[in-house]
Amino acid sequence: MNTQTKLTFLAAAISSVLLTGCGDAETTIVELPPIEEEHDHDEGEEHNHDEYEIDSAGRLSVTDADSNALAIFDLDDNSLLDTFSLTHSGSALMHSADYRFAVVTSRANDLVEFIDGGLWREDHVEHLHDYEEAPAYSDFTLAGSRPTHVDGHNSQLAVFYDGDADSGIPASVQVVTDTDIAAETAEVNTLTFNVNMHGVAKPVDDMLIASVRRDDSETTSANPILPDSVGIYHRHDGDYEQEQLFAGECPDLHGAALNDEHVVFGCSDGVLVLHAHDEEYESLKVDNIDELNGMRIGTVYAHHDVETFIGIASQHGGGSAVLTAIDPELGEMEAIDWEPETNAHPVSYGFSFDGEHFLILDDLGYLSVLSAHEHDDHAHWELEERLDISDADLSLMPEGGAFSMTIAQNAAEVYVADPIAQHVLVIDLESGETTGDIELDFVPSAVTWLGIAEAH
Amino acid sequence: MVALALMEERHFGDFLVQLGARVERVTLDAPEVLLPQLSAHDHDEAAEEDHDHDHDHEAESSVTRVFNVAQEFTPVSLSAGVVWDFTPGYNAAISVSRAQRAPSASELLSFGPHIGTSTYEVGALFALSGNEDSALSLSSSAIDLETSNNIDLTLRKISGDVGFVFNAFYNQVDNYYYQVNTGLFAESGHDHGDEEESEEHDHSDELPVYLFRAADAILHGFEAQVAWQVTDEFKAQFFSDYVRARLKDGGDLPRTPPLRVGTQLSYQTESLSAHLDITHYAKQDRIDASETVTDGYTLVDAFVAYDFNVMSQDMSVYLKGTNLTDEEARVHTSFLKDIAPRPGRSVGVGLRGYF
């Protein structure tokens, strides 16, 4: 048998085997546990809401009047989360623009420190993402001469440094967001003036509306350390450049507030109202009214949902106070009769989180709750109720101590710190009831609410 | 995949006998095949109401079924052929074969949009369910090899000024895998977050669902080519091909090319070359129920080139035109025939240099 024949036989043999084997197909399918997913077709956004958002009453930072300690409480169960030792005692307490950080300002030591409250929200474009972590001391600090007024607006915090005439240090402003603080940014947007002043600044997007002190030879201020002008500054590469100046329009400027439409400054002869129009600001002056009894408005409050500004005129040293409602649109000012108790002197003010109420805490331990009523197309603010939040003997108030309060930004609640009873009361503004009591083992000097504010 | 193949051929006088065999081992492992609830729907009014009704539910859960799929195929193919030189310059051939093919991974496991064909492809592992919650479920049919039994007859003239090849074929295919238009539409997966769009029920984001399925089919047809060297310079070629593709149980297979008849006339001298191609595509009206008839058309293409020499450089200037009659030509085999016709008339002039 030759090779060819062998190969032929081999081919035939293989073919036969294959023919008898035929093709085969085998499929094995094993079903695994399914993946289940809940959908909410009609309310897709709320679906994300549930998934990423945290429902928390917030946190409370409380400073110790007798030491450099700052305590952070969890308002969900009123438990103490942590206590931090601040660099200096006697510091002022504020909150950052989005309420994540406690801002501790030591004017005498030229230092601003931050404590992370641990609750914050990030915009992840597709959804809002909330975070809840333990409070922490931030390594980020701001330094400047005489940090005094600290104002937050629309996610930006402006720290106004008065500067120091003796050292020839001019005033300046630094603007930071909560994100800047968390990231410990090295580049802080800064405006530096030519001279020191006891001033104020309000951030509006990439603008900064700040007081301006002119030369003493041309100022209209009786007290030259108080500015008499307002400048509109625009941010370019981290620095602010002046675009407009309202020169001499606000003698002895002190106190400012803004809502989405207007900015109001307290002046010795009335209030200066600025209003943006076609990218230019226009000014309007509202004169003082007779009811001020010769006093001037030195503090102004505003709420983004409230057209009316509240101006406070008070005597130095905690004297009696006159409250005014300022209508910036109509250029009107009227006194608010808040029917104070005899000898009651306000120690703290503020709008409730929804703008429904204006709150006045006085040194007699009363919380006056004002609300607005529409009448003749005017909003008239009137006393709605008065809550007695302390039955302690006021003579036991520690020297230099005072009641203080902070207003929650996610519920109609206010927290009042009582140095005599050494506790913080939680007061529900809807019911007027005290709904909680946070016991302290120290004398509180200041309180600030931290957490995730309700979006507006 | 592993394959073993053997080919043998031997002359017996005027006969050449050819034998071939091939055996393969194909394995396909897909440990996590996902079968999501596909809210596919058709676009007629009644079904649209149903669709809206589904979306009125405030909250519903979707369940994605998960399967571990392991497949093992052993296709075996055999062929035998005889070529008979029955007279000088001519031969005739007959070939019979039985060929097996394992379905591909895409034919079995596809489940998603195919951008190239603008379809939502679903593999043969799945089938229409008729279930309200999900249009598709796991197929209950066994996954089998595609097996074809084929006969080819060929007659050739391979010498002289005139040559030709005539071929006729008949294929009987068991489990022929092909894509069938289900008439349903599914979201392409783009813009899922755009609630407004889905509320307005905009169909722009939806693709037709094509399902791979296997069915017994019969394909038969012919190919013919005649070449005539008229002079040393002039040559004429004629060709035609045709396939009839139908399902064994009745009906036609989709996207089957129509009858094609054409000619190519060439003129070639040392410096001048010219071609004129005329091809007629017949109307295709043997169609699947989901298809539309495609009209016939004739394409005329021409090419003329002149070669010359400039400063010892070979150059060529040419004129080229395609679809000279500017016919609207739609390709019946394309998924996109209704969207993308063939290009209209184009004429190009060029100069080419050889270095």
C-alpha cells in the first residue's frame, strides 16, 4: 500500500468517524439572583433626594465664656460630639457662608479659625450629595489685622479686617467659600484698602460691595474711622478692582445687609440703598425718621425671601433700641413697635430660617417673635408673641455674660443659650414651645447653628 | 475555538475528486448575562396608551434577571466535489457539502443598541415574551448549530476569446440565524435622565428592536459571468447573480439582495484606459413582513485615464464619474436603506504622478 493510498484511507476513516459523530451543541444556563432596583418614574429627583440627602437637625457650636473651649453638639440627640481648644479665648463665634464651619474670630490676635461641623452638602450636578462626619479642627486659618465683621451671603464669606492706624496697616477683606476652607486654599480672594477703617463688605457673586474710607479732609463722617462711601468691586484673578464709588453718600457708615435685590447700609443720616440695574448699581437714600429720637441705624438685618430690611438703632452700652422696617423699593422707613418689656434691652436679633419671623432676644430673657402683615401694600412688622425663656434670677448672670441665640436654617427652631442655667433651650417657633434642653457643664458665651441649610 | 481540517484531492482521468472535512470546538462562556426589563413597545395608538399607562405608576421596581451561560459547540463540516474536464477548455463541477457553524456571541448574547445599524439588537438567547412587564424573556428554544446541506453545479469555459462561468447553488439550512424586526421600539439608552423628553413621549431616542432568531431556510440561486476579449484593446464582460432566500415554513428572509445584471466594457491601450460599468439592480419585492419593497435602479460608472511622461516622470490624468444618471439607489440589504441611499452623481478629475 503506497503513501497516497494510506492517506486516502486515513481521510476516509476520519470522515466516517466525523460523519457518525455529527455536530453537537450544548447550552447550560444557570439563573443567578436577580438585581432589583426601585424606580420612581414620576419623582425621579426625589428618588435621588432620598438616596443622597441626609435628614439631620444639624449641629450646635457653643463657646465657653471662661476658657478657650468650643463644644459641638449633635442636635439629633443633643449629645456632645467633641470639644476643641481654640487658640485664643474670648473669640467671637460665627458660621461660614454655607453653615459647615464654625468661624472663630480673635480680633485682638488677628486670627480667624475654622471648626468643621461635619455636616455639608455638595452639588454633584445630577444630585445634591450630603455628608455627615465627625467635627474636626481645620488647619485652615485666615490672618489679618483686626478681623471684625464676618458676613456670609450666597456661599461666600467676607471677613473684614479693620486694620490698625497705629501700625499703619490698612483695612482689607478676604472672601472664602466653604469649599475654599475645606480645601485649605492657598489663594484667597482679597481686597486691600489704602487705609484702616471700621468697615463692612458684602460678597455678591464675583462682586464685592464694600465700605470705603475717604481721606479725612473730605470725609463726611463725624468719626473719621467710620467710612462714608461705598465701592463696587469686581474680582479679576483673585483681586478686586473698583468699578463704582458712591462717594460720601453714607456718613459714619456702620452696619449693612443685603437680600437678592438690594443692599442697605446704616449711615448717621439715614440708610443708603443700592440696587443693581443693568449691571450698574444705583443709590437711594432713605432719611432717618423722628421715631429714632436722634439715634442712627447701626445694624441692619435682611432675609433673601423678605423685601423689608430691619434696621436697628440703639444706644451704645445696650441701651434701649428702636427697630425700623425699611422698604428699599419705596424708599420708606417706619418704626416697629415691638412692645418691649420695661427695661428690656435686646442682645440678639435675627430672621427665622423662612423669613416668616423676626426674633429679638433681650437681656430679661424674653424672645419676642415678630411677624409681618400686609396692609395698604406695606409690610408691617408687629409683635406676634413673646416667649419667656428663662425664669432664673437675672442677678446671677455672670459678669460680662448675656443670653445668646442662633437660628436653625433647616427648621423653624431657635437655640437660646442661658449662661445662668448653663443650658441651651431648643424653641419651636411654630408652637412657641421649648422642645429641647441641652445641658452644659460650662457657661456659654456664644452659640452658632451648623448644618445643611434648607435650599432657597 | 479549536479546529482540525483535512483536504484531499485526486485525479482519476478527466475527473478530479476533492474531499474536505473540518471539525471545530467552540466554547462560549458568559458568566453574567443581564436580562433587564425592557419596556419595549410598538408605535401604534393602542400600544401607546398601554405605554403611558405603565408610566403612570408612581413607583415600580425593575428586576434585572442574571444568568450564567456556558455553551459548547462541536460543528462538523464535510464536503465532496468532482471536476470533470469533459472537453478541452471546458469543465463541469459538482460539489456537495454539509457545513455546520456555531452561532457567534453577538448572535446569541446581544442586548443593546447597535449604533452602526441604528437598531436595538437582541440575541437568540432571548425571545419575545408577551409579558406586560418586559417584552423579552429567556428563549425556551434550544440553541443549535446552523447546519447547511449544499449542492453547487458549475460550468466553466476557461480558454479562447470567450470565457464563462455558470454556477447554480441550492442550500438547505437548518437553524439559519438572522435578525428579524420585532416591530417594537426600545430606548437607545441616551438621555435617560431627561424626564421631560420621556413625558412628552418623544420617539427620537428609540431604536427598533431586532431579534436574532434561528429558522430553517432554503437559499438557491445562480451566478453567471461571461468575458469576451473582442480585440486586443477591447474587452466586454457580462455578469448576473441572484439568490432566492425563503423560510422553509413559508415567507421570505429579510434583507436579501435582488437580481443583479451588469456589464463592464474596457478599452486599454498603452496610454489610454477606459471603463464603462453598468449594473442594474432589480426591484426586490420578495420581502419579509416587516420590510418594504425596494425599487430597482441602474448605476452607471465611467473611468477614463491617459498616461503620459513629463520630465521622465510617469503621470496619469483621469476622469472618473459614478452614478452618472443620478439614480436614487437604495440598498435592500441595508438596515439603513430608508435613511441612507447610495451617493448621487459624482464626477472627479485627477492628476496622478508615479515616483
